[in-house]
Amino acid sequence: MAKEIRKKSNFVGVVEREIKNAEIMKDKEHPNVLCIKDVEETKESVIVYSKYYKGKTLEDYMDTRAILPINEVKNFFTEILQGLYFLHSKGIVHRDMKNENVFLEIKEDKKYRAVIGDLGFARDTKDSMDTIIGTPITMSPELFEYEVYSDSVDIWALGSMLYKMCFGKYPFEEGNLKKTSRKESTH
Ligand SMILES: Nc1ncnc2c1ncn2[C@@H]1O[C@H](COP(=O)(O)OP(=O)(O)O)[C@@H](O)[C@H]1O
Ligand SMILES: [Mg+2]
């Protein structure tokens, strides 16, 4: 599978970041994290080659189900947690954890394996992070408050993902996000 990132991107630094992330991830393998095989830079674009995951994303899978049975929640959440723990242990913060960015790979026994994908917003945890980036519905209060933040933003998102698996929607509606962030961040 090849993902092409056009160099005329509107997001400043996005191309450099994709190259860096792809390079960082190339020699790291974990069953629950997208496997990047190569990265190629041309004049017009950057092409990231990764393993092809046959199957749906967790978001698509949930589209046809209001909520997931507890056993599926347990399995998916455990796998996503293991993948995220691996990323964090390698010094990478994902910054766009959401059900849409989890692929459900179909294994040989026809069961699913959750794989964290889309490392486009990922960052080295050693770098200071203060950019408001991600997807609003799963973004944590410290991101909104524009404070320096760490890999804890992924844990917040992970909590939102778990909530959605159990209750069919994310815990905070988009309209209430600012209010929520202000309230939570005073604790
Ligand atoms: N390695 C892959 N294997 C299978 N499908 C993929 C793969 N990478 C991306 N996709 C498909 O493309 C979609 C968008 O990919 P993603 O990496 O999340 O890019 P974006 O930055 O556009 O969100 C995914 O939801 C998935 O359907
Ligand atoms: Mg994505």
C-alpha cells in the first residue's frame, strides 16, 4: 500500500514530518502498529509504502453496529493499548488517535487484529509540542489550552475511543469541547 503526500500541502511541515515518521518507524515492528516498509521522495510528492491491511477501519466496523460486545471491546482495546504502549516506549506520540485510524486486519483464523495507522501527525516525544493538532472530538484539554503537552494526549484519545466502542459515540460532543477543556484543565 502506498500513501502519497503531495508536496504542495497546506499544512506547514507536514511533508517533512511524514518523512521523519516513516524513517523512524521503518525499523520498528509491532503487530498492532502500521508496518512501514519504505519511504520515497520525488520532486512532487512523498510516497510512504506500508503493509496493506485488508479489512475495515474500526470506525467503519462500528458504522454497522451501535455498540460493540464486551469481548470485542476487550480485545480491540487491549491491542490498541499494546500498539500505543510500543509507540510511546519508542519515544513516539501519535497525536491523532481515533477509531478511524485503527485498521482491523483480518487474520488467517478470520479474527480481527487492531493495528494503529496514520502516523502523519506523530512526533518524537523529545521534541517540545505545543501545536494544536489532531481531530477535535478526541483532542485533550492541554491541546486546547495551547500548553506544552506530552504523550498523555494519546491516552486521553484512547479513553474517548474506548467510550465510543462501549456507548456508540465519543464522550464529548464537538460543540461542548471548549467548555469541557476549560472545566477539566482546572483540576
Ligand atoms: N496500509 C494500509 N492498508 C489498508 N488501508 C489503508 C492503509 N493506509 C491507509 N489505508 C486506507 O486509507 C484511509 C486513509 O489513510 P490514513 O493513513 O488514515 O490517511 P489520512 O491522513 O488521509 O487520514 C484509511 O482509513 C484506510 O481506509
Ligand atoms: Mg487518518
